Amino acid sequence: MSRLDYTWGLKTQDSRLKRKNRSSLGSRVSGFGSTQGFTLVEIMLVVIIIGILAAMVIPNIAGRGEQARVSAARADIDANLTSALDLYELDNGQYPTTEQGLRALFEKPASAPEPISWNGPYLKKKRTPLDPWGREYRYVSPGIHNTEEFDLFSYGQDGVEGKDDIGNWGSDSADEAGR
């Protein structure tokens, strides 16, 4: 018998032993009795638990989109646009008129009263700012609610003057503010 025959014989015998060990090991691991899979009761219990969790989580998530838009509008009004208007007022001695509008923050007004020392643009984007609903912010100077300065507001989700307006006069609702 040659060395090659002897080696081949060991390999085949070794592989038969491995197969035998694997099959006996597999039966021990998966042999937890005769049941395989889940019972109908177990599946229904999992479905009920998932349903209960979904019922608790979905209502909390559903209103977040609109709440985020309102927060973004308030941040635009209270920080970004008001700061830009205050800088304009510091440079020119007064806020832009209603006719000049928010356009005066990125384009020097040509209408009276012409700015004394326009150092704009006062906004990074050179276009009229849009609220989170895609509509232009409203600007009135002098303001109805802020008679010393200006009113800066968004008509909110519904896009019409009324109940869900967001403005710089400290109230979420124009109805509450007497508008």
C-alpha cells in the first residue's frame, strides 16, 4: 500500500466520523422535544404586544411634524429675521416700511425713505424668506401689535389670517392677540 492510498483512507474515515458527530450534535441542539416552531397562542401573544406598543407610540409621533414646523417658524421670526431687521435699523435709523418689506434685507430699497447707510445684504439667502409651509413671511411696519417696531408673522399651516398665525407679538394665535 502506497503512502497516497494510506492518506486517502484516513481522510475518508475521518470525514465519516465528522459526519456522524455532526448529526448526533445537531440532534442534541435542536432536539428539544418533538415541537418545532411557535404555537398559535405564542404568535398571537407577540402580535398583541406589538399592537399595544404601536398604539402607544404612533400618536406621539404623528403630531411631531406640525409641531416642528411651528417651532421652525417661531425660530425664524424670533431669531433670524428679527436680528436681520434690527441690524437694518441700526444701520439706517429705522425699520424698512411695509412697502419695502423683507426684500430690504437683501436688496437696497429704491423707494422712500431711502436707507441712510445700507450695509446689506442682511440675510445670507438673497430672496424673500419662506415659512415652513412654503409661503412668504408677512411684515408690517409700524406693526399693529408692536406699534413701536414691526409685526413679523406667518399665517401658519392653513395659510389664512386667523387662528394658527405665528408672530413676533408673543401669541401663537392672531385671534388671541385681537387681530
